Amino acid sequence: MEWIAVGRVTKPHGLKGELKLHPFVSDTSLLKTIRHGRMETDGGPREWVIESVRGAGIPLIIKFQHCDTPEQARELAGNTLEVPDTDFPGLAEGEYYWFQVLNLRVYDEDGRFYGIVEEIIETGSNDVYVVKDGDKELLLPMIDSVVKKIDLDNRTLIFHKVEGLVEDHPV
């Protein structure tokens, strides 16, 4: 199990110990299904049962079990909320969460290494993976004609070189 940072709790909301949650994820509906998480506190990481996550916009409103007053909520403000990767619902074949794609090693179909996926840019039509190897950077569109295989077990991504994608290597 891996802990995934999903947002930051910023300040109390109301009188019942709720907090404002600023998500790091664009699909906030994912956060409404989580039921436990952890945050770093002065005493180290502490796990929390999540009673509810609600709201239509940003920030969301989150309620932790045993956090029932604004004073208790204030003690948690400023912390990053992490949830176990096992709490995310399964996806259809060929679909991946951002945390599964980050840090994949990227190779072309000939086995040449290009770097590591360090960032994901959401463009609306398709994501673009930012692959870096030292000073070199490759922008890899997440489309079927380019990304041929993602192997989560081996932490690799294989892509097809198309005209103009890789500047210093003709196709």
C-alpha cells in the first residue's frame, strides 16, 4: 500500500470540527468516496477516519471522526491529507490514476530510454506526460497512436515515435 497526497486541509469550517479541503486532484468526486486517511502532525503521521467529504466546488468540506470543535480542527489546519492507493476505485483496462503514471520509466519501441514521467498536464482533450532525463524533456501525448503500452508491474511506458515528437531522432 502506498499513501497518495490528495489535498491540503486549510482552516476550520463552521462549528462542528469540519475543515476546508483544497484538493490536488482535478476529479474531486474521487475524494467523496474515501473513508480514511493520514496527516503528518507534530507527533508524526496519524491516521484518521473520514466521516464525510462534501461540496460542489473548491474547497471541499471534510469531517474527521473525533474532530468535533473548531479548536480541534484548527490543530489539523495546514496539513496534507494522504489516502491509501487501495481506497481508489478500480478503473477500466487502459485507464490509470495520475499516481500510477508518475515516475514510470519511458522507452520507445526500440528500447531506447527517454526518462521518467515527472508531470502530467491536463489539456482537456488528452493528457500530456512530461518526461525528463536530466536537461532533456519530452512531451508525450497520451493518445493510442503514441502510447503503446503501460506496464505498472514493471513501472514502464512504451511509446511509438511519430514525426516531430522526438526532435533529435528522426523516425
